[in-house]
Amino acid sequence: MNLTIHEASLFMHKLDRLIMEPKGVEIVVAPPFLALPAISLQIDHAKFKLAAQDFYWRDEGPYTGEVSAHQLHGLVKYGLVGHSERRNIFGEHGREIRNKVQAAFRNNIIPVLCIGESASERADNETYSVLHDQIVEGVLNITSEEAKNMVIAYEPVWAIGAGKTPTPGEVQKAIATIRDQIKHLFGDEIATNIRVLYGASVTKDNASGFLALPGVDGLLVGGVSLDAQAFSEIVTKAQGTKG
């Protein structure tokens, strides 16, 4: 919940000037709902893709204040589902999250399923059971064809905005757990090829380290994405690592 429409437009103008040509990477930005239409008209869609920060799982109806995946169809390529703030502030879990994943696919939007453990869950050694449960509840009733196109973002909740990050070994083990669960549900090929992102306290200084880890396909950048210069430097590092 940052930036007015005008501020978002200025931000994208600056980002466009800083990033000359994305080489071998996909750059996705997720403006607030109010700014999405204006940004869609402004950006070079060969350079930037758009994502919705959230959406409601029903396509239409008397749900005052909500925005549906159906209404976002044709405007965004991706939609975040189950972001830690949606889970922990707004109480979204289970049924609502899997309904959103299904709604995204129904409307030709690629869901980015966000999963991750809290500080208390980590302290109780429940990280991997939490990841297992959040994956299972998120992908229930989707097909293998759909599963291979979705994105999963691992965001350890205890590290978000705290200036803390898991060790490389912890990230690798979490990513391996995610792929093992996808393998169990959908098979080895999909588990190998599904895109898995890391996201929690990502900065321009630690981005390269995370991107270099086996199994990490990209980053879900949080607060630092509001700094166009820093975000463009992260993109540059991604190009060097993944491009």
C-alpha cells in the first residue's frame, strides 16, 4: 500500500531509464490496484510484466470493495496468492488461498503462491511441515498442466522486514523441500522445472548470493523495490547470475 497513481508513474519512468534492456530475466512489478491501468498503458510490455498484489477468488458478484481475477484478466500476467501479509494480517488460509489459485488459472493469470514459516514455527522446528501443508492446501484440485506454469515464492515470515535472512543452507533445504513436495504431487519433471523464488529482506547486497543458490530461480523483492535505483541494481545482478 505505497505510492499514489502519479508517484507510481514517476517510479516506473525512472525504472525504465535505469534498466536499459533485460537480458535473460523477467522483470515483474506489482503496483497497487489503482495504478495498474495507468502503468499498463505506460510501460514497455516487452521489458516489464505486471502482477496483482491480490484478488478475490469469485469472478463477479456482490462483494463490495473486492477486485476479481476476472476483472484483472488481460491487465496482469501474474497474481500474488497467500502473501504473508494476507495470511497474517487478513487471516487468509486454506480454502481461500486454493480458491484464489484456481481463480487465477481460470482467468489466464499465473499465480505466485507465497509460502513460509513464522518465527514461532521456526523455533518449534516446524518449517518443513509448514511448507508441506501450505503447498498442499494451495495446489489442491489444480491439474499437472496448471502446476507446471505456476510460481512458488518462499518467504520466511520471520525474516521479512527484519533485516534477518536465513543461511544459504536453510534456503537450499527449504527450496529442496518445496520441490520434493511438488514431485510427490505432480512428478519429477514439474518439480524440476517449476519456478521457485526467494523473498525476505532481499537487498542489492545479498541478491546475488540468493540467486546463486541451486534451485532459486528468482527473487520476490519487498520494501527495497520502492527504491528504483536499488531495484535496478538487483535486476542487473540477476542478469549476471541468471541471464
